[in-house]
Amino acid sequence: MIILHTFSRMRLREQQETWKALSKIRAQNRVIDIHVDGESGYDDALRRVWGKEDLIIVEQDIIPSVSMIRALESCVCDWCAYRYLIHYLNDHDPAYWVTHGLGLTKFSLALQRKFPLELWYHLGEWQWQNLDCRITGLMVQSGLAPHVHGVVKHNRVVDWTIEKGGHSMFKDRGNSKEGIGMGVMNMLSEKAHYHAHWTIRKFDTPDDVDGTKYSKCTPEQLLALGLKLSEVLEIDGNCLLNDGLNNILTPALIGGTYTPINTTDGCIGVGDSTTAAAASQTALQASTNHLWVIVTSTTGTGSSQQLVVQATFSTSQANWAWNEIMCGSTTTPGSLPANSTTPPATEHVLNRLVTGMGTKASTATWTVTLTITFS
């Protein structure tokens, strides 16, 4: 495994934290520092390492931790990345979060050999400004997508509102994928942000033949039982839905009738639909393979500004390709139909994420943890 650290002689102050972080990583990893000079310097650096070993790229203003490097090293996916912010004040808009860049990215040797650098030569000069788009763009065109592990700190973040001379920090983003509508934001603060993070833990549980043995267990309880954990997915983002904004968040903040997301009324649903998420949706989009379950635990702490919701899908539940996931609440306490595209009664759905999470088998128990951070 090669860790390529690319840096320039510009904006040295923004790089200090990166160098400090890399000093801890060097103790157990081979880090190659390459000064990228001129328009083609980044291209020249990649040519020196591409196609030789598994490769992790760390750009000069990204702050990786030792655990992040370990996660990339151990992951079996060919293309992995950590998501990072590039513009302040717009972090509620996914357009300003980078997942297809090169900031903190891993490319397996197999993937590098599948996409040799020569494939991009016909696209023109390899200027550093568009290098990431050319490399990852061709991979996306081939049907690939990165396994996003989480969020990494980025020290080169631009405040667009200030640079453009504007004074209004927010527009009404009730329909945006990571935003809160103006009415709710005013109740929170001028700089209120909403961020969702999903953790999918996949346990091997062939001894649960009827799906009842571990169905009420939280991830922590399953781990305490010593069950084999075969994979953990960390996924950021979702589409915040108008239904949840208007009928869960807004009444909770300014007063009104709503059904809380708790262990009586809260629920998480999964399906196999790949239909793109839209703020107007009120249900899972799968026509046949869809299931809602009551959550096993919910916690919320003011100190961490987080709401954490967990649900467990047993060996007898949701055994299909997981492509969509939602969180919501139901006014029918404690029970849900075996299969339903929406929770029953006057249900409300908070959010929807569309991404490939794998195919669940009848010998596996999968847990879902949704962490929502308000800041």
C-alpha cells in the first residue's frame, strides 16, 4: 500500500495540520510526499505511483486520522473515499460536498490496472484543477461508485457567500438533500445545519433459524454476544423529505401534534428500489421488496447535538438487495404490517437515502444506525 501525499508551496498555513496528521501515520505506513509544481505536477506525481500497488491519496489540505487510513486499508472495495466540504454556508447542499474527488481516496491495484492512465490522455492536458474529474468521471461512466466511509476535515473551505459579496446566508432549502427549510432554521439558529450518517452492520447469524433470536437486539448487544461482524458500511447523506420536515421537525420545534421517533412509534424501512430520492416522496419506492420495522433504540443528547436511531432486521426480514432506506414514525404503536411501502395510519417519513448497501441473506442479521447531527 502506497500513501501518496501531494502538496504545493502555496497556502502553507492550511497544510500544517495535514503534515502533523501524517507524522502519526508514517509510523506504520509508507508515505510518499511529492511536491506538485505547475499545471501538470499532480499528473506527474500520479504517474510515479499509478499501477504499482494499492494507492491512498492524501491532498495537502485534508486531515486524515490513523483510523481513517486503517479503514481504507482494510476495506475490500476497489474505490473508497471520505467525503469533505468545499464551501461553507452551503454544506446543507450536496453539491458542495465532494465524494468523487481525490482528497482522501483509495484505489485498489486492480482498479488502477483496469483504468490505466493512458485512458485519460485523449481528454487533453492533465491540469490539476480537473484531474480528479477526469479520473473518477470515467469510473462513474463505467458504472462504478466510491464506497464512502465518512467525513474528513478539509482546511481549504471557501465561504462563497462572503466572496460573492452576498449577505443572505440561506435560501429556502426545504427541498434540498441536506437542508432544513427556512422556518425550522430560524427556530434553531442562523447557521443551523442537518447532517445524516448511516451505519449498516452485517452480522452472520445462521443459528437464528426463525428470525426471532436477535430481532430485538441492538448492535451493541449483538457485538457483546460475540457474533461475527462480516462488514460495516458507513454512508453519509440523505434526502430530507417535505413530509418529515413539515410533520415531525417543525411541530417538534415550534409546537404542534406529531408522532415521535422512539421505540414505540419510530421505524426504519428498506427496499430494493433505485428510484432517485425526491423531497416530495412519502414512501419507499420498491413495488414488492420493502419492509418497515420498529426501531430498537433511540437516543438524543444536547451535548453532542445528535439524534441516534437504531433498527434490526432479522434473518427472516428484508432478504433482498438493499438500495433504499428511510426513517419515519407511525401512529400505530408497536406494530407494523409485514410488508408495507409506508408506515400505517397517519405515518410520516423523515428522510430517504438511495445507494447500494448489498444483498441481505437469510443467514444474516443487519442493523441500521442513523445518526442525525444538528449544528
